[in-house]
Amino acid sequence: MQDSGQSPQPPPPINGSYWHVAGLTVFKAADNGIYVAGNHNVIENCVTHGNRDTGLQLGRYASTASTQADWPSDNGFKLGGEDIAVAHVVTRSVAFANGKNGFTWNSNPGAIRLSNTLSFDNADGNYRFGDNSTPTQAVFTNNVSFWTLSSTQSDKTVGDDAGGSNCFWSSSGTPASKSAKGLTVSAADFAAPLGKATVTRATDGTLDFSPFALAPASPLINAGVMPAAPLPFDAAAYYRSMPDLGAVEAK
């Protein structure tokens, strides 16, 4: 397609229900990459990057949809918005090199449970939960925050640090990524340099998480605590002993 010289336009939202969207790459959209306003939709094996706003966003189709019954339901998670309390579970996920935050509560005062995630090199901070005016019920378990280079950003994690199992980043700390138990994180804890990490998929569409794996001798292995149930996977089969910290369990 020939470049018209005009600014890119956002793609139309998915306002219908029971759509199955697979195998798309959406990049450099003027707003959201993919915006879902309908119900019971499935978005899988899609890549969104370089968009002006959120890569994948769930939200109401118009401001006139003022009741919760008119909002999208059943096809994914959104961590919050407009001080509405909604419970969410996010686990075994990685966020890196985003223009804003890696993981954020987005003003959700509800019960968010974040476990076994890795967040690094996000411009506005890796984890941003809580402020001085809105309470939060967030629970953090086995999460790791890291910067491959020095940073003046610090995580804000108002909530419950379950078992002191999280290594969050404080720009004034020494070292900067450290748990309440004194466990520290360095580049040597990872099997490969995070600054060169890329995400690829297997032929069946599953993500290859090996670029985020821990080094065999890392003290982060077996350093976690068991996340509170229920979990969206078989914890007994996944964790080999005690949980590792971060998004990839050593095998």
C-alpha cells in the first residue's frame, strides 16, 4: 500500500460479540492497537507494538454505556480504571520496554493478585500500584523488577508483599532491586542478557519464555512462596519445589 503521507488512523473497535481474532500484527496505530468493546471475544496469537496508546484494551463502546451490563465481559483482563473495584489475577507474565508502566493498577482499588511476573526497562516504572487518595487490595507474590541500565524510576507497590517474596526496584536502594528479606537481583541472575530479549512463538502459537529464564545458579530459584489459590493453572504440577521468583520456573 502506498504511503498517503497522512497520520495513521486507529483501527475500528470490535463492538460485536463472539468474534475470534487470531494471527494479526497491529503496530503504529494512532490510538489503541486493538480495542474490544463486545462480549465473549477471543484474541489470540496477536502482536501489538509501537502503538500510540494501549496495545490491547477492553472498554465500553461509548460514554453513553453507563451501566456495567453494557460493558465488555468474558475475553481477557484489565487491571482497572475510574476507581472501580474489580478483582483480577495476573500470573506468569512479562512486561518490558513499554513507554509507560509494565504493570499498573490503573486506579483499581479492588483485589488484584499479581504473582510470578517479571517487569523490566519500562519507561515510567515497572510496577505502579496505589496512590495517596485511593486504597488498594493488591497482593504481590514472587515478582521481580529490574533495569538493565541504571534508572531514576522507582516502583510503587502499595499492597501486601506476600512473605516478603518480591524484589522491587528502588532507585535509591543499594542494590536497587531487593526483597524485604534482603534477596537481591543482578544481571547474573538471568540465563541471557535481558537487554537483548525478544519474544518469539513456536509453531503452535505458544510463547517462548526462555529469554527470561533464570540462570541455573541464581538464588532466585526456590526463593518464593506459594501464591494464594485459585490459580489459572495446576500449581502442584508447575512448581517443582518452592516457587522461583520471576516469570519462568526452572525445570
